[in-house]
Amino acid sequence: MRIAKEDAEIIRRDCGPGVVEELTDWAREEGLTALYVRRPLWSVPGRSYTGASLLAVECAPPARMLIVKVLPAGASAREPEALSAALDAAPDFARRHLVGQPFPARDLPDGRTLMFQEAAGDSLRDSAPLGSLDGEETDRVLAEVVRGLLTEWNGPAEERAQAAVPEPVTASEFLRAELGDAWEGGGSVRAWGRGLGVLEPSPPWVYSDGLRLPNPYLMVTGGSAALPDPSVRVLRGRAHGDLHLDNIIVSRWEKEVRADEYRLIDLCTFRDRAALGRDLATLLLSALVPHIRHPLPPDQRHALLRFVVDPAATHRAEIVPKAAARVAAVRDTALRIMRERHWSESWELQFLLSLQAQALLFTSYTDLGDTGRTWCARLAAHAAGELLGRTGSGGTADLSSERPARDSFEMPGLTGPRAPAVPAFVPDQAPRRKLWSAESGVRDKEAVVGFGPDHTVVVVDGRGGVRRWTVSGEELPGVGGRSPALRLGHQALVASLTHSVVAARPEELDVTHFPRDGGVRRAAPVRLGTDHFLVTSGGDVLATHDRNRLTVRRFDDGTPIESVVCPPALAASAVSTDGSVIAMASSRRVHIHRRGGEPLVKETVNSLPYARHRFLRALLPDPGCWLAVSPSGGHVGCVTFEEVVVWSVDDDKEVYRRPLGDRESLEGGGAAQMRLVCTDTGTLLWLKRGRLVCPTVGPAGTQLQQSGYYNDFAATRDGRRIATLDTTGRLDVWET
């Protein structure tokens, strides 16, 4: 058999040398008497990322059409073997949704591979890659593909039962396995990260889109003392491995797409046992490429990132409806299926890991441009933060306009507009407008109020009972208290990253978690051995001290992170939200410990107003003081019985100091209904025997307008909202 001269020229032009001769030998061995290049020439509307050449040919006998594919040397050359494995693994699914391989592949002299495939669909004219379509028909096909992958290709057949059992794996192990050569040995993902400057020795946290998020690249390496490495139960099964939209061929009948008649092609990355979220994460990101390749307004960019990892109606309202529909077609379809199998909890965590892995892979795809690649890097950080938040390991937290914390950094191109390095001192951030009110039913003076994730409001009573409200005032599930009572007044702390509360009882800590899917989970008590005070600031972390050492702990289980020696005669202590700045005060000296920086020591003046004569002072014990650290650690404030002082930590400067009047001093004693809060602009808010004042305003401070007395108050991390709890149990939320 001879190939016509003009057909041979087309084959040589499109497929390179040696292919005509190999096709001639193949046709002779198979007993074929005719082989023609299909006219008109077939062009593929999608894209091939492997460098393969494709050609449609007609041959006989019997008369048939085949796709001749010439694979370059390298990883893609294993496609014939991988396709055979996929065809054998699930024959029913393969018959309907894969393409057959009617003849064995053949090796070319130059190392390339020649393979033969059946055409996807009944007609090349009526078939097209999914990436060439648009509109609702794409969403329908995406949903059908997800259903097929999870219920047919990985159905509940008995032979798949063993693979369907989730197996535990650490996040770093999972990510390294998914990234493979793209990470190891200076691969493309590692190279892009190195260009951004986010590999070691970069800090473990990144300030991006108004959030403090884990550095997604350091989560791959694992082993960071400051970054958790949670264990996640992973479902495994069959996976295509590179399921972008152009690797899905759909059929049309009378120019209408048949959503359930799709074919998967290019299976060189097929694995019989892979992470089940791999294909779906790839599919979702591929569907979003048209929306992320070009710059988005900051609010839309942020809303799309959050909608992918933590869907909310408020996020959907801010993004393009077509993008929201693409995300929902993949993510929501998969979640419904997993809920039916009672695997939703494992699945959601696994899918966040798969999103992080695939987002990092997408940063190496140069055709996305810098805009698309940096959006994917952002998504990797958001997915990592959501994973840590859901596993109780720490994660996203709303910093609004704050600057990064001490162990975080701003990544060029990744983090958006740079926040000011040191916020200017703003003396007055008082309540301006009431947003909503509720009756908490909590009236005891030991009650604590705090802000949790997404500006939720939490009230903890003196026995550890918890009541919760959404950002707009709707009540959320809580839990009742129990004996024994809390160790001392205000011995409870509300987490800012997760829906969790810690309460200090004699010689132990109680940590209560409120999972996103409802209910309440009490962790095993954290035994302290000796009696500890809970430092009632922090949020990402918690801290305790026994007057000898102050210990910063993980919020999920109380595990120690680091400890600092307390100064003699410790009178007060406070920590920044992430524990990177620790302040401890004796009566007249404040010690400020900065992670990665030299400690600072500040002097204050302090004596009781009725004992300022040196003889009385010698007879009485040293008076205490009130101490506060701003959320990100930029400012430290101290109120003694003689003065109020605020220091800027970054540049080691005093930004405010004034003496207290005699009346202010007399009102400053006691423990009940007392709290000092410092915002990130250096404003001090002082609850003084139930009356809220701003001591950093004017020559004598200012009494804020209120009726009655407060048992406690709290401010959000950005200082824009304040919650007050009065002695009647009324909870008010204010805008500053």
C-alpha cells in the first residue's frame, strides 16, 4: 500500500519526518489497502499543551476514521499505556466517555511515539472541546462530568470499596505528592515561588487581600514551627490528572450540546489511585481562566477568591454571574454527591488541599500571564488559610486596613496594594453609631464579650457558657456553662480565626469549638499542672502565665508554641493577636518582646493617689497597672495610677503620654468591670469600673456617652466596631 503524494506531504508537514514511513509499515502489517488524509483537513479548535500532532485519516478495510497522534518524547509518550489502563479499569464508563485505542502504539526512530485513537463522538464536525463553548451549556457539561467522575468512574462498586476509605495524610505530604516534579528539583512551581521571594527564609504568613494567610509555598515544604501541618483524610480513586476544558470533547445534535455525551481525551496523566479532588480542582480552575487572565477590580477579585474556598451569598453578589455559575457547577455538584455518601466533611478539607495544589501548578502556566498566575497564587493562600481555619489550626482572619503582623509579609504582585508599614497614631476611635442590639441574658460581672471570625459576636458567662450572634445580629448556636466557675473574672478568650472559645478553670483550660456544619465540640481539657492566668488578648493564638513564664499556645488544643520568662512581680500582661509581640509589666516597667527583634524595656511612673508620700509608698505593696497590645503588635499601651502611655513598637518611639488626674487614679482600682484595649492606630479604650473612656483624647481623656454600666467590651481587629455588654445583659454593637 502506498500513501498518495499530496497526503504524504501533509503528514510530513504536520507530523514531522518518519511518520509517513511508519504509517506505511503499519498499514501493510494490518492488511489495509487504503489510507487517506481526511478532507477537508481537520483542525482542532482546542489547545494541546503536550506538543502532540494530530491528524484525522480514513482507512480500509473495513472503512473507518482514526485519529493519528504523534507524541513527543518524554512524559506524554506514556499516553498509550495510560489509555489502555483507563479503558480496562472501568469498561462501562470507558465505552461511553473515553476514546478507544484500536491499534497498539509504535515507536518512531527519533524517540517520538505514534498512537491511534477512535474519534471522540460520532462526527468530528459535531464534536468540540468544552473550552470552545460558552454560556449555560458549559455549566451543564461541567456538572455532568463531575457526576460521571464521582458516581461512574469512581462508583460504589465492590472492587472500589477499599480505595473509597479515606486515608490520613499530612497537608505537606499531600501537596508534595500532587506537585511532583513541578516542585522537586527546582521545578516550575518552585521557580515561580522563588521569583516571588516566598520560599525559605520568608516569613510563614502572608498579608493578602486584607487577610492574614499562610504562605502556601512553605506549607508544601512543611516542618515550619510557625505553620501548622494538619492531617486530612483523603479519598482516592481514578483520575485523569490533567482535566482542563480542552481535554473534554462534547457532542452536539442539531447544534445543541448533549451534556451527558462527553469524552475525556489525553490520558497520559491517568492514575488508577490518585487524590479524588485532583480532577475537580483542575476543572474548576480551567473553567475560571477566562475570568482571571485579565485584571479584576479589587473587590471582585477578592469576592471570587473567597467564593471559591468559602462560598457566601455576599461573595456571589459581587462577582460576574458566569464565573459564579462555573464554580457552583463543579464545587456544588461534587459536594451534593459527597453528602449523599456521608463523606462531605472529609471531602471539603480534601478539596481545599487539591485547590491549593492545582492553584500552585497553575502559577507555572505562562499562558495565564502575570495577572492570572498571581491570582492563582492568591487562591493557593486562601485555600490554605481556609483549610487551617476549618481544622482548628489557624487560618484566615479579617484584618481590614491593618498592616501585616510581625511574622507575616507582603508579597509583590500577590498581596495587592501595600498597607502602611506603621499606622499613624489616632487618639480617638470611639463608638459613633449603633448597628444592632440583643438581649444576651448574661448579667454577671465576670462575663466576657469578643469578636470571632467574620465579625461574629460571642458572649461567655462566668461558668463558661457561650452565646453567639452573626455579624448582623442573628443568634447562632451556643452552649451552656458548667462547674467549676472560671478561675478569675474575664478568664475567657474568643478566637479570631476559628469559631472557638477558651475558658480558664483551676489548673486547666477548656476549649470549645463550633464547627461550620453546626453543633458544638468540646476539646479535651488542657491540663496545666499549676494554676495559670489566661492572658485575655490574642486571637490567632492564646497565652497563659503562672507568674514565672508566659506561654503562647495554639488555640485548637493548647499546645505550647513558645515561652518567655516573666519579669519579677508581674502585674499585667498582653499579647498581639498572633503572639508575635508580648508585653509584660511590673509596677513601673514594661518589657516588650518582639519575635525576631530585640526586647524593649520602658519605664513608667506609678503610685497610689493616696500614697504618693515616700513614707507611705515604702509601707504599701507596689500598685498594679493595665496593659494592652494592638492586634498586629504595632502599639503597646499602659495605664498606671499616675499616667497613660502609648509606644510605637516598630520604631521604638513614644507616641502619647499624659499624667492622670486624682479622680482618674482613684477610679482605676479594682478588677471587676475593667479592661484596657489598644487598637492598631494606638487608640486606648479603657473600661474603668463599668464606664468606657478614651484616655488618649485631649489633656484629660474623655468619658464616652453611655447609659448604665458595662461588664465588658471588645473591639474588632481593625478598630471599626465595638461590642458592649452592660450589667442588664444587653449587648450592643457599635461602629466607630
